[in-house]
Amino acid sequence: MKKLLSSVALGVVLATAAVAAEPVPENLRETALELFKPLPSTIPSVKDNKITPEKIALGKALFFDPRVSASGVFSCNSCHNLATGGDDNLETSIGHGWQKGPRNSPTALNAVFNIAQFWDGRAEDLKAQAKGPVQAGVEMANTPDNVIATLKSMPDYVTWFKEAFPDEADPVTFDNFAKAIEAFEATLITPAPFDAFLNGDDDAMTTEAKQGLALFMDKGCSSCHAGINVGGEGYYPFGLIEKPGADVLPENDKGRFAVTNTADDSYVFRAAPLRNIALTAPYFHSGKVWDLKQAVAVMGTAQLGEELQGEEVDLIVAFLNSLTGKMPEVTYPILPAETAETPKPISVIPTSN
């Protein structure tokens, strides 16, 4: 009897080991290139906003300047910290008056490649996205007029706007504020081992990462997470096969439904871009899952209707680790000093009428 049990146990071990030992397909790169694209080697262009060095420099200053918030405390970098993967590593972000926001902060890295911005896609591009948090009462709680008054009160900013938008009589506008931030964010690109592999370097990824890539495609993960950003290109129900519990999928957040008011968009979200995913815990729009392996397992049951084996999860995570890229070198900008005309910060929480 003991010998029989030993044989069964050995069979289980060999069977599970076979998952991890699955050979790397010979045509892996060719198959991957049908679904994914490597990052470009130059700064991508964006619609209706010519990117120049002057705009990038201005946008960087604005990205790091907390004075664009009503309290003078929060900058874009507060929730999209470029030192920690382009997000804040919080379940949901902290904003004006220490209020907690409703959703997890997405990374700003490579965000220029997303089909739209925010989890529900309510901003068509980074220009539109840059205007949102500034005016949100739970985030920066400011107004366009107060932002412009703040910027115009500092001569250096006026000069920088003139250099960035030389053909405009009055360049310090809220639209140009957003365009400058978009220009800077377009530079936040992180080439990764996965890109080197797609470009022909067989040694750029480990064997485990390549096996994970094959599984990622074979299991159907790439049905939603494809393209240049390995996601961020479409909208899908969270819980396509099996709806997660309220601990992962809060019932009061119906996602894109709030944008379209269409019943079919209930609990529909933009597929998360997976570049640098190993750096951006916690996961999902709710920020309820802190472990990447657990997040992969949740996606297996919720989206694929399959309970992934531990070895499969490990290999997929190995692939996801190959999406961690080289961070752009960003020096902290020296910002203009306030003047007597600079609006004073406020700490009260805005109330709606």
C-alpha cells in the first residue's frame, strides 16, 4: 500500500513538474509579435500637441509642483510617484483634506500608449487626464482660474510658458497647462527585457519568463492584455466568467457604466496595462490585492474560468517580471518661488451645492 501511495505521489510530482518544464516554443517571438509591440526608441507623438524640449521642461515642473493643488500639498507626482513605479502604492490615493479616493492610482509610466486614461476611460488622452485630478474635490480640489492665477504670479512660469508656446499671445492657459504635462508624460517610457526579446535578443528573457509568455498567450490572458502596453487598449467586464467577491470588486463601483450609462458597461473597466506591474502593487481598480501571484490567480478564475496551477502562476509572474523596464532618469526640478500675488493655500474640503 505504501509503495502504491509513493508511486501516486511521484506521479503527481512529475505531472506538476511537467508544467514548469514545458519547452519554449520555437516560434514564440513570431507568435508574440502578432499580439504585442515593442516600445519605440523615440518619444511618441501625441494628437494635437507637438512635443518640444520646452514643453517637456515646463511639463516636468508642473508635474512636480504641489502648488497646482488648492492645499499646496499634492502634485501629480504625489499619486504617480516616479520613484515607486509611477503610482503611490496605496490601496486608493490620499487627496485634499486627507480624503481617500475611490480607486487605485494607475501608473503614469507608459500611460501615453493607453487607448484612454483612468480605469473607466473617461479621459480620451493625457491632456484630458491632466485636467481631471486638479479639479476633483477628493484630489487637488482646485479650479482652472486659481491654477492660472498661481502660475501667472510667478515670472519664471510666465517665461517658460512663452518659450513652450511661442506663437500665442497669452500662453498661460489651462489647456496649455495640460498640454505641457502631456508632453512630459510622453517621455516616461520604460524599455524592458520583453522589448529586447521582441526585437530579437533571445537572451533578454529567462527560460521561465519565456515559458510564462507562452502560457500567457495560450491561456488567453493576451485576449485583453495585448498591444504595446500589454493592456490598456480595450474595455472588459471584471468577472467575465466568475464575478469576484466584494472584497476585490466593490459593488458600488460599476466602472465604465458611470461614463456611458449603458447597462452592458456595468463592472466594465479598461484592461490594466501590465508594464512594470511588479512595481505597482496593490492591484485592480479597488487596490485590494497586494500580491502579484494572487492577482494572477484571481484573473484566472474571474476572466478565464480556470484555477491556474501554482507552477503556471509562477511562470506567468516570471513573464510579468520581464515587463519591468528601465526607469527614465528624471532630476527633481527647481521650481519658481512664490510672490506676494501667489494665491494662498487652503485646507478646507470643498462642499457641493
